[in-house]
Amino acid sequence: ISDAAEAIHTITEETFSITKEIDEINKTKAEFQKYLKEKAPKQQTENKVVAKALKQEKTVADREPEHSEEEQLRG
């Protein structure tokens, strides 16, 4: 009877220990997921000033006449 009681006690302790470890793993997982959400790259808003300047440059470049290779070599 003593051996059986000792075995039940050991099993109960191990079960409690495993349950405690699982709770700790779940807590760590939740903290990790929270960290990932906080540190995930955020979508950047368009810089309107830069976008406008780029659009203007492109418009000017589109209006300029194309130069022949000979003109480009002359500079």
C-alpha cells in the first residue's frame, strides 16, 4: 500500500509540474505574439511632398524632346 501511495503521489506531482510548464509556455507564446504585433512593420503613408516632386520631374522629363545619340555624345 505504501508503494502504491508513493506512486500516486509521484504521478500527481508530475502532472502538476507538466500543467505548470504548459501554462508557462502559453504565457510566453502570448507575450511573443504581442511583441510580434507591436514590432511588425507598419504600412507607411505616402510622403505627399516627395510624391508631388517626383510627379513633376516625370512630367518635365516626358515633355523634353528625345535627343539622338549624337546629341547626347556632344553633351
